[in-house]
Amino acid sequence: MAKFGKWVAGGLGWAFFGPIGGIVGFVVGSMFENGNPVTAPEAGQATRTTTGGYVMSLLVLVAAVMKADGKVLKSELDYVKAFFVRSFGAASAQEAIKMLRDLLNQTIPVADICHQIQKNMDYSSRLQLLHFLFGIAQADGKVDPVELNLIDHIAKNMHITAKDFESIKSMFVANTDAAYKILEVEPSATDEEIKKAYRKMAMKYHPDKVSYLGEDFQKAAHEKFQKVNEAYEQLKKERNLV
């Protein structure tokens, strides 16, 4: 069994229940030809987010974003597969795409899914989900307006702040003030405010925030962290900061 299958077999945690569980439950069993059980907590038992639960949440939201414009192209699946290969390896990507194909045939109650995620997943992990969604939406070189609207809807229902949404959006959608938006400050900010904002954002987006999900997700989170560093370096050059 590839890494993806091990993540799911290791337990879906809270994602085993609610709208996410209802959507993915019928396809999970087909992944395990050797009869490996999928563990889940007892109903009502509080659990932290497992890697399996995180992956399921991501795939369901990815399916929703891909369906946003009313069509799913083979090229889009190829882009998503390449994204998963780059992030988690070929074997895991193959299993993820199999499940994604099944999810694309289902009606996804986006708001309900997001409310379940918001209630059970820590904020740093929700920020990383948003970053993944933007990365996949931009996989073909641009973020479609329909996809952008849906990601905005997802962010609001996951209770992501407007500033954090704009920060991550600016990592993928070019604009003249991108570096400032990534650091969540205005162009009129003082040099000291820029430095303070960088320290704050570096802590917020540090890969260690999602270390409990495993090395693969921590490595993927480094991309977001790097964007913060690049934004700060750009402003340092523009302002001649020491």
C-alpha cells in the first residue's frame, strides 16, 4: 500500500463523520484490496486532525474547485496529479487521483464541508489547505475568476480572515502590492512595521505549524513560508532595509 493508503488506513479521525465522511465513505473501502481496516474514533469522541482526515478534506475541496466552472478537463486532472506527485510522490498521487475521480461525480456541499473543517481543524492547517487550493487552481498558469470566487467562499466558511486570504492569494495572483499584501501591511507602513510584520508572518506560516501531519505536508508548507521570505527580501531591497 502506498503512503496515501497508509494515511487513510491510519484513521480519518473527525473526517470519518459529518458531510466529509458521507462523501468519501463509500469510496474509501475500494482502496484497500487487502482488507486493511480504516480506523475511526467513536462517535462524539474529540480528536485532532489526522493526516488521513487532512488529505480527505483537501481532496473534497479540490474536487469542488475543479468543478467550479462546470467542466473537468483531462488537462486539469494532469495538473492536479503533477501537484500531488511533486508534493507527496508518484504512488500517493495515483491513489489520490483515483479517489478524486469518484469525488468529481458527487455533489459537494461546500459550505457544510467548510464548517466541519473549521470546527475541527486548527487555523494553521486551514491556512495550508487554502494555499494548496490556490496552488492547484493556478496549476494551468492562471487562477480562473470562477475558481477564485469559490476559494474566497471556502476561505470565508472556514473562518479565514480577510487579511490572511489576501496574503495567500497574493502569492499566486500577481498585483503591484503583492509583497505588502503577503506581509499583511499597507505600502504606507514604516520600516519598523515591515520588520514586525515579517516576524509575525514568519511565525504564522512556519512549516512546524503543521509538523504533526508528517514530513510530506511540512515540506509542502515550506513553499508558503518561502513566499513570505521572498516578499520581505523584495521590500528590503526596495526600502534599503538593513
